[in-house]
Amino acid sequence: MTSAVPGASFEVRSPDGAVHRTGSVTGGKVREASDQAGVLVFEVVAAELSAEPVHVRFTWPVDGAITLWRATQGSHRELPADWGSHRDIRSVRSAPVAAFVGLDDRSPLAVSLSSNVRGCDFAVGVNEETAEQLIQLTVDDIEPTAGEHRFELRIDLRGKHFSEALRDITDVWTAELGDRITPVPEVAREAMYSTWYSDHQHVSAESVEHHARVSAQYGCRAVIVDDGWQTEDTARGYAHCGDWEPTSSTFPDMAEHVRRVHELGLDYVLWIAPPLIGARSKAWDRLKDRTLGYVDGLSASVLDPRFPEVREHIVECCVRPVRDWGIDGLKIDFIDSWAWANPPAAPDGDCATVDEGVELILEAVTEELKRLRPNLLIEFRQDYVNPRLWRFGTFLRAGDCAMDAVENRVRTIDARLLAGDRAVHSDMLMWNPAAPAEAVARQFIGALFSTPQVSVELGDLSAEHDQVVRFWLAFCKEHAETLLHGVLTPSRPDARYTQVAATSERCTVVAVFANRVVRLTDPKRRLLLVNGGNEPRLLIEGAGSDPVELVVSDCSGAELSRTTTTPPAGPWAVEVPVGGVARIERV
């Protein structure tokens, strides 16, 4: 039910043909269009991208939507006005996708662009003049295909659950990228220890080895050494960044130190921020005229990847830790600083855009590192969620949200919905040593559908906290097939996900946060209810009529009750303590 006029217009029709709107394209032409059972796909070819970006514009009536899901949105879950909805999408920041969502979690309209778009302005919002949604897309950087700058615009009008609509978009990106996507080592989906919240910049070889030794006893498979290994300045600034060499006072023999960590059975991942260069680095005099500009908040400048000497410097800094010190991966940070607005002219550079230069760096780094370490680990952080980065990163961590279990929940679910098969990690879990056990459990429950990173002094845990931590790390490992690989179905993104379910062939895990009524449509053999809210009673609808074993545990995994019962025909009230778990299994 689509038609396209070669040149500058295209027609969008609802699946039943009752609603239609005409969209426009400037700076290019619509070459073809197709209708795939309610999903409209238009191919757009740029006329002369270096002289004029491609502008796509259309409106659509979206009734019943209460929020707009976007790749980068923070805590704001509103329906934005068109004039306030612009998002600058780059290879290293956000992704070209948006989905309207109603109270029933269905998406009446989801819009996305193909993965070869490196840069665009993506605006979707309420048009006050027409009371419709206005979609305005300005594409300015495209990876060429067969000598042409072309991309696909995908419009999904099927009204599917928003998670399914987003999953279909990531499936399209996966097919487009094909074997260019880097494989994810299994260790990337196992718990890791991070030094950031526990040590900040006061990290040392001695402290890292201590954390590795203790965290291995809790089942952690890798230690992530964060900022501080490369500087003796602990003031949180980045004026010393750029050389990426270990400090002799705290890391006197990096290779020997890494070897000792390996002997403890853990992989070693090292933090690095390759875009940054400070005036106190040895490389400053050589590269100070090859920057995009200075960032006051970081006390550092951002290197310009359009210059080959910059790319050569960064590649060497990233390869050296693996080649010379034997580490297993990198936590590559601050790459969104390359999403620089209005970059200065670079007449001596050899790249047309900053994004092109960034991708050349990441391609060179990952190619060499995978040669040295086939099971290479590369961590990116939200908001580095563009599918183009799937070619380089193996796991994606939620953005910083120290001790905020709710925000960790929102950010990990957002990341999961757009990560394809990339592993998604929580922000590092931390809590006050005097916190009640339920508060500790809440940190893990907020990160339940991701791989946990822990960053507290595990060696100083109280006996109560120790039991909680061991239980939840074991729970995450035991049910990883469902939690990490099952079909993810979150509810109510406007309310920051009131329930989240993951379903595998034989098991469903439902984490309840605000809506206590759990509605089952396809009960599996095993149901795990996790109480992430503040009420000790949950209601189940659709549990079936077969006898079940009901086992209830508290937040530390201690069993409170075990009974065999038959669920009632109507709502079934189950007592589950806050932070606890109910296991319901057919007998």
C-alpha cells in the first residue's frame, strides 16, 4: 500500500489504506518503496551530500500515544513538541530510531533509518498546528554503498508491542551489518568487578589484585581497572591524559601485575579515553594543533580524528596495553566527545567528516587487537548505542547512575532494547555499608536483565550483605539463559518500566516494580517472580489450573516456605517479601 514518485515525494498509507499522508524529500530522491505487511520501506538517494544534506519530512496522526521511546532520552519520557525534539545522531552517540508507545505498550508508529547513516538530525514530535506527529530527518553523513550515498527509511505502522517493534529494527540492522559485527565472547556476559566506585582514581596494582582476589570468590570473571592507572593526579580532571602510560608509583610493572591478576583466574579490562588529550601530557606539543577544541568540564581537549597522525597516535595507545602488557580488553570511554558540533575546518586532514575518522580509528584498533586477542573485550558506555558500533564493541554498560537502582533499571532496559546481541552491563553496583539487606537486593534487582558489574569493597561486607550479594550473583548466573537471552518484554516505558519480563523456552522471569498484577498469557513450566517493589503481595492472573510447587525466598535467598498448591481460577495472591523471589513450578 505504498507508492513513490521518483524525485521528491513519497506516500505513507496505513495498513488498511484508510489514512495516508504525502512526505517530501529535498537534497535527494526516493528511488523505490515497498510495503511489508504494515512496514513501509523507502530508499532515499542523496543528490550531492557534500553540498546539501538530505531532508525527509512527513506527518502522521498518532492517537493514544503517551510517550516517545528514543535511543537517548534520560529520565524524560514525554511526548516532545516538534521544535524541541531534535537529536543530533552520530556514529558515537545515540541511534536513528524513535517509537511512539501507548498505555497498552503498543507502538502505533516506529521510525528508523538504516545502519549506514553515520550522522543525522532526528526530530520526531507533536506539531501544534496539525495535532499530528511531525517527523523531520536531516541526513548529512552516509557510508557510501556501491558509489552512492543512499539509505533506507523504515516506517512501522503495525501497532506491535514496542519491544517487538524495536527488536525488528535491530534485526534489520543485524542483517545489514552481517559478518561485520564483532562476536561477543561468553565472558562478556558474566559478572565483573569495576574499580571506579570503590577506588576512583586512587587505584593501584596492589588494590586491583586485592579486588581481583576477593571478587573471584564471588564468581566475577573479569576486573575492570578504571581511571587512575595513568595519572597520579586524583582530582578527577583529565589534564594529564593523552600518553596512556601507567604511573611508576602505583603500577611499577604493568605486565607482571596483569600476569598476577590472570593467575587469579580473571580477565583484565583497562579503561582508556582516547579522544582526550591534556596540556600536561607528553603528546600535547606534538598534537595540540590537531584538536576539535577544549572542554572546560574535562580540563582537556578532544583530538581530531580527521588527521592521520592523530589516528596513528590513538591506535598505538589502544594497542599497546594488549600487545605489551597482556590485558584482555579495553573500556573505551568518552567517544561521544567526538560528536562535536560544528567542527573546525581540517584542510590537512584526509577524512571528509569526524565520524569517518572515528570509524577508521575503531576499525584499526579492533582489527589489530582481535589479531592479538581473538576473544577481545571492548566496553562502550551509554549513549554509544549506534548499531555502527556493533562492529567494534562487545558489551555496553548503562550510563553512570551511582546507587540509583531505578535509573539502572531504566538504562539497562533501554540499552537491551537496542543492543542486538551485544552484552549489556549494569552501571557499577554500590551501596552504603549500613544499608538494610533489602536495599542491597534492590541494586541487583534493578540490574536483573543485564550483566552485573560490582564496585564495592567486597572484602569488608557484613555477613548479611555477603549473603545477599552471593545469592543475587548466583541467581543471575543460574538464570542467565532467560535473563540475558530470553525474549525481553518491558511494560510502561512512560512510567520507567513498571514490570519487566524475560521468557525462554521453559522459564519466565518477571520483575515487579510498581504494577503488582502479573498477567500471564503463555505460562511456562517455571515462573520466577522477583519483588522489586515495596508491597509484599503480588497478584497473578493466568497461572493455569495445573498443580504447582510454590517456593518463596527472602532477599538473601533464605527459603521461607515451600508448598504444593493449585492456582485459583481468578487472581492468585502470592506473598513475596520485598526484595524476595517466588518460584512457581508445575509438578
